[in-house]
Amino acid sequence: MSNSDSYPKPSSGAAGGVRQPATAPRVGAPTRPQQRPGMSGAATGAGQRPPAPSQRPAVPGQRPAASGGQAASGLVKPAPKAKVRRAKLLVSKVDPWSVLKMAFLLSVALGIVTVVAAIVLWTVLDLTGIFDQVDSLLGTLAGSESGGFELKKVASLGQVASFATIIAVINVVLLTALSMLSAVLYNIAATLVGGIGVTLTDD
């Protein structure tokens, strides 16, 4: 008869009936938390993202590099210079009525300038004593017995202003008529030779 106590008893938890020696945990040793296999990568990504391989760390005081369309040097090409446009035109006809109006206004302005210039000239001659010098010179040449000659009585300020006004009115009429006649003659000549050529360009 064999004794049953001489054979090792199989353990209930170990495979193959072999008893594993029980190891007692050390006192004071830190215990590691159990981690699942799929949670290690997620925990690493939630804490900090790894830098992209193509991204460089920012340097303080340096502008960020331009992205996409701009060149690596950061220079922008200037726009091409626009070409100067030219247009050749012919003045083939002039409106006589518009020429008449412009000539009338310009001749009126010229007449006003003529009257004002005559009055200012007479005043300057009177203030500088030119009239007195002319009177004394004419008296010396004609003799003392012929009597005194006064130029102011012959050419007074009123007479000078009236004469200048008459000249201005005549100029208005003549210049207006001549300008309208010139426009008509130009139109007749333009029908024969084509008019005056004008070239217009951009500034």
C-alpha cells in the first residue's frame, strides 16, 4: 500500500497540477497601477502632442514665415507698368455758336482790362508829376507870351475813361465777329483737307 501523503497534491488554481510557490510582497514597495494595453497611447496624446516634424520652434523677435502663395524670400514682385495710351484725333468741325460765345466773353474781359489799365495809367502819371513837366516843356518851346498850356484839361480822367470804354466796345464787336468768321472758314477748309490732327496721351 502506498501512502497518499508522499505525493504532492495538485493545486486547484495552477495548470498541470503544479503548485506555484507563493511569494510574499515586500513591505514598503510601491505598487504599479494597472494599465490597459489600449490606454497607454491615449494617455500620452492627451497630455502633450509631439511636435510636427516639419514645424520649427518659434524664435523670439522673428516674424512667422509666409505660408502657401508667397515665395521663400518674402519679396513681392511689383505690378507691371501700364503702357502709355495714345489716341490720334482730327478736329474736323468747330461749332460757330460756341466760338461766338467764347469770343464774346473773352473780348468783354479784355475790354474791362483795357478801361482799368487806362485809369490806372492816368493816375500814375498824375501822381508822378508827368503832366506838370509836359506843361512846362510845352510852355518853354512855345514861348511865355503864348499862354500856359495844361495837359490835364485836354486829357482829363473822365475823357481818358470814356475813350478807353469806346475802344473796349469796338474791340468786343470786332473780336466776336472775327472769331465767328474764323470758325466758319475753318469748317470749310476742314472739309477739304481733313482738319487739324491732335495726338492725346495719358499723363
